[in-house]
Amino acid sequence: MVNLNNRAVFIEFSGEAGLLDKAGLLRGEGIHRVCLTPIAAYELEVLNLDYIFPHQKVSSLEIQFELNDNWAKLEELVSLINDWIPFGRNVASYLKVLLDSCMEKIIQLAIVLKSMQPDQIFFFQTNSLDLDFSLTFDEQESLYSLLLPHVCKVYSPNSVLTYLPRPKGRRKLSHLIKIHSNFKRKLGMFYQDLKIELKFCRRSKSVSSICFVEGGYGLASAMDLLTSRYRVVPWNPSGPLILPLGFGLRWGIELLKIPRIPHRYKKKCGNAWQKCQHSSRLKLLLSCRGVDFFEVVSSRLEYMFKKIFPRLFVIEIISYGYFKRRNVVCLVSSYFSHPNTYTLAQTAKTLSIPVVTMQHSSYGYWDWPMAKYTDGLMSDYKLTGGHGVTKYVAKDEDSGCSPITTGLISLDNIMKEPATLCKKKEKPKIVYPLASYVKNFIHYTNSRLTLTEYFEINRRILQVLGKFPELDVIVRPHPARQFRENVEAIKSWVRHQKWDHICFETDGSAIKTMQGADLIIIDSPSTVLLHAVTTDVKILVFNRIFKMLEEGLTALKKRVFYSEDLDAFVKRLEEILVTQDFDNAQYKNDEFLCQYGTYKNDGSSLNRVVEAIRQVAARKTAPN
């Protein structure tokens, strides 16, 4: 008979702790309660039960060190897929997410189980999703649950694994349907009748065109400036825009329509999937610490081969004809992370059409290898925020991408916005923007903390802020789609502490909130840091995981207080709050902002971007 006094209980989603407690599985001697997420930890604390976090056995830094080999694995995967279908590079960023999401959890489970060697293991079944649309795992799926039996076979073979049924109606998937709808809407542009596109393409064949694929990160402003400067007249609300001076400007994706996918492409990709299933080399790549996880990711790979790749063949053909008919002389995008847009860039390269991308995230002062895959390999020119980023991009000789220093339009727009005039503050205002709590859509790029480790950092900082009721503390959750239960966990924990002066704010502009602050606290120096340094506010930055580059770090320390020691960081924070020393005179310095964001800090980034695009399109030498 199984000894129930030596059991491991894994808890991940909201409500599971209460159900396990009612079933009598959480209390007694020899019980290992393992919290995989912040919400699980909070609910156990409410029940007054102790627990362990996986990061107490293996830290984010240790996982990151082990997963550094995944860059080489990724290249092998891309090469292997290219042997069957010529689109391995198009899905590289998604392959990296699958690798890292699975391997992070395998490492955690392996070390936890090896140290415990439980006689019995309890876990809830994962949600099964009927929507067949995703290349990666959704935040409401449990990768831990899917991987656990495979890890048990290797690291705890004598354990009895018991899966508990997930209660019916426990979690609605309405947000997934919404995501699916958005996905279909974005791809819907490809589902329209090709005849509509051909109708437009018969007009104005002699006019050269600049094709915009994505308009994020300020590129939409560049398009607006071009259209206003050259009096662009719309040919049709959904058709091309013609520039009198010789350039047509349009959103490339919106005019690419996919008709019915020919059977030959489906057959070709289906045959490739058969080879994939029987590839020993692929299965070797999809393993970690002796645990084979091919079975876990096979549904995603099948979707990739049977749904995505046939579509890319058609996009390739249509975009080839489209670019030639429209005499496209330049392709512009903020990045190429989606397989569809990556294919457009590949077609442009085939036709020797120059491809221009814009820096779409904060890097250059920290190492972000993923930039190579999102835009570097497909870009002929990269518009950067400053000389610091330009140097970083230029170091990657493999990509063949030439950086052009322009400054970031998005940061210029922030600095041009007048700060909101408000009534005199009764209390000092502290703003604490959080990073995202993402569970399954992750990749380790020197900037990733596990959910529970980040949760612990949040709580250490909030414990200090909680001591000062004379302050107004505003916590800003990350706006990206993420695992909302864990955001609720930190909110609920703050409410449980009865810290009424700490509020969570999601409405309004995060930039304006920071502009009106006396102190900004940052625990993840990514894009929010660039936004913060556009203000005149005092900033404290803590960093545990980002691999900072020496030149960037030197410039950053002239503008902010920086620490990689959490104890030293919270001590400094408390000293400032006790004395209310919010004066920023010591850190009045724009060197970091100019090196990595606004270049000359003159508000003219948009003009430089537009001029660079025009010169590239005219095949002139781009400005340096």
C-alpha cells in the first residue's frame, strides 16, 4: 500500500489549494506542498500552510545557464526543418518558446522530484483546448501537468502519479476565443478572394511603392508623416495609396489575400510532418536531462506543418507577384516575428528589395539574442535608438544588417506629451511598474525570471512600501497578455496585508503616471526603463537576471540608482522613504537616454526615420 505520509502535491491554478484541502490531501506529516505559481502560494498562505517554491531548489540564473545551449539547439531545429520545408527560419522564435517553456519546467520538476522521492504525487489535469490555432501553449494550459509523467519516469520512477479531475466550469476560455478571433481577423486578410487584389494591382503599374508591414513602435507615425507630406490620395478605402512624387504607401499585410490553399502544398507539408514524426534527430533535440518531450509538443509541431507551412507557400507566391506588380522598392516593418510577415521579408530579399526594421524593444545596454531572430536576419537596415544600440547591432556580423541611428519615434512622442497638470499632491507618489507574469509563452534571453522567483522579489519591495502609509503607492501591472491569476495573487496579498495606501492601476497612461511620480521603482530594466528615463523623476533599478553590457551599465548608473543585490536595494529604498529624499539632482544625466533611445534628444527622430526610409527606397546611401 502507498504511504500517503510521503506525498508531493503540486498546485498551480486558483482554487486548487481549497479543493485539495477539502479532499484531505494537504495536511499531515510528510507532505510536500509545491507551489508552481504565485496564486498557489497565496492561497496556501490563506490556509496557513507552508510550501516550497521550485526556485528554492533551482534558481532562474541556474536555469538560464543551462538553457544557453538552446540557441545551438534552435539552429539545429531550423536546419532540420529546412531539410523538409524551406520555412524553418520563419518559425524560429516560436520554436525557441516551445524549447524554453518545456525545458524550464522539466528542470524544475526533475530537481524537485529527485530531492523528494515521494511515494505518491497528486496533480490536477490540464485544461484541454478545442481551439486549433496556436503555435505555443496557452497560459491556461498546464505544461507542468503534461510534462510530469515524462519526468517521473526518469527521476521518480517508483512514485504513483495520481491526476485529479479538473472541476467542470472552473475556468472559461472566453479570452482564448477572443484571441482566436483576433488571430483569424489578422489572417482574415489572407482569406479574401485574390481577384480583389488583382483588380487593384492592374492600376498605376509604373508607380514605385514603399510597403509597410507592421506599424508599431512609431512606424505608423512615419507613415502618417509621409502621407501628409506628399498628399497621399487614397485610391480606395481598402486599396493602395498613391504618392504623387513616385512612392505608393500601403500596409502590405492588409492587401495580401490568400485564396484556397492548393492540394500540392498540403500534401508536401503533410509528407514533411510524417518525416518529422519519425526523425530520431528531432526527438534528440526535443529532450532535456534525459526527458523526451516530443510527445508533449507534437500537437504544436503538427499544427505548424499542416496549417502554417502550406499557408506560407501561398503567401510566398502572392507576395512575389504583388511586389513585382506594385514595383515595391522598400519593405518596412517594426519586426518579423510572425511566420507570415517573415515570409514577406524573405520574398523581398529574393527580389533584392531592401528591408528596413525599427528597434522595437529595449536592448543594446543588455544582451538580447532574440533580436537576431525577430528582425536581424531579415533586415538590410535597422533603425536604432542611439549609438549604443547601433554598436550592438553592428557586432552581429552573421545577420548582415546595417544599423542606422535615428532615435525612437515612440520615445520622442512620450517626451513631447505635456505632463498632466494635477492638484497639489497631499502625499508623495511612488510608482512601481511590474514586469509580465507569463507562464508558457517564454524564452530565456538573459531577461527571464521564473514566476515564483519574480513574485518573491515583488513582495520584498512591497513589504518596504507597506511600512509607509503616508505615501501613495501605485503599482502598474504589465499591459501585455499574461497569466492574470498571478497578477491577482499579488493584489490579493497586498489587500490581505491591509495596505490601503497601495493601489493597482491599469487605466490611463502609464507614462503620465510616471511623469507625476516622486519616485519610480523598476525591478526589470526592460522597455519600461527607457520610458522612465524620459522623465525627471528619481529612479531605483533592481536587476537580478538581465545580462547588462558594460558601456550601457556605466551610462545607466549616471541616471539611476542601480543594484543587483536585493538586500542592498530594499535597504536603499527604505532609506529614501524614511527621509523622503526624492531630489534627483544627483542623477540629472541624459547620456543613457541618448545612447539607447532618443539619439540627439532633439525630438527629430521621426524626420530621421522618414528620411532614412526615403533614401533606402531610392537606393541611395542611407544616412549614418
